Amino acid sequence: MVIVGAGGHGRVVLDAALASGLQVAGFVADPVQGPVNGIAFLGPTAMLDELHDTHRFIVAIGDQQARRELSLRLAGRLQSVIHPTAWVSRTARIGQGTAVIGGVIVNANADVGDFCILNTACSVDHDCRLADGVQLCPGARLAGNVSCREDAFIGTGAVVIPGVHIGVRATVGAGAVIVRDISDDSKVSGDASN
């Protein structure tokens, strides 16, 4: 597989991929760099079309819009990565191109969309619904029956109580405690409960 993006998140995805036994051919990113943590740098994103038919991909870029655009470009060739220390319920679903990093918990009947990021030690409780492109930062906690729409961003250590709806492209700041629905494109800072 090829990892698209060679920044911090790309290196974390690399570790998760190798730990789970996946073979990584190398990184593709702009700008072109040298080897990353001992893994070859294959070239710029312009060469994705050249690699498309021979490789699977994960887009390891934190920026929601860039990750969405590149993932849609690679639809049908996306590879999910699940670190072996993550626990995913047998009744949960993990979409294509989603990164599930070490220490993550995904509980019963949760549904996680395509090209999501479930970062270090976050948790997704029972019956949660995460649409495509959702990002949960390290230590974020979703209680049961939470719904996160496309490209929602839940910051480090944020907590969302049961049954709350987080809108499209909504941003929840680090440490926030969310007790009410958040509308599309809203920003809730971590220094204020909502």
C-alpha cells in the first residue's frame, strides 16, 4: 500500500500499518522529501494516477478537505489501517481508507465512514454514526448514539454525551464538553461547554 501524506499523521499511520502486518511500498506527498522513518518516498501526488491500478492507498492527511478530495480521487483503492492495540467490536463497521490508531475503542454497532481518522486512544461508543471524513483527535470520547456528519472534527480530549448530533464540518475544540447538538459549520471552543 501507499501512504499519501508524509507529515506527523502519515508517520503515525505508517507505524500502525507496519504493526498490523501491512506492506508499505512508500509515501506520496507534496513537496517531495527523502525517506520517512526508513520508508521510501515515491514522489509527488501527481503520480497517484500512475500508481492507481497497482496499489492500495490511505490518505494520511489531517486537513479535512484535502483528505476528502484525495480519498474521493482514490475511491475503490482505499485501504483501512487498524492498529493491533485498537479494539473494534465484531458488530462495528469501519469504512474504507479509515485510520484506527493505537488504543482506540470502537464499541458495538458503531458505524464509522470512509477516510475517517480515529486517533490515539479515542473512543466511539455503541451505536454511534460517523459519516465520511470525520476526525476524532487523541483522547476524544463519544458516548452512545452520537452522530457526526461529514468532515466533523472533534478535538483532543473533547467529550460528547449520548445522543448528540454534530453537524457537517462542525469543529469541537480540545477539551470541550458537548451536551447539545452542534449545527453545520459551527465552531465550539474547548473553553466553553455547549
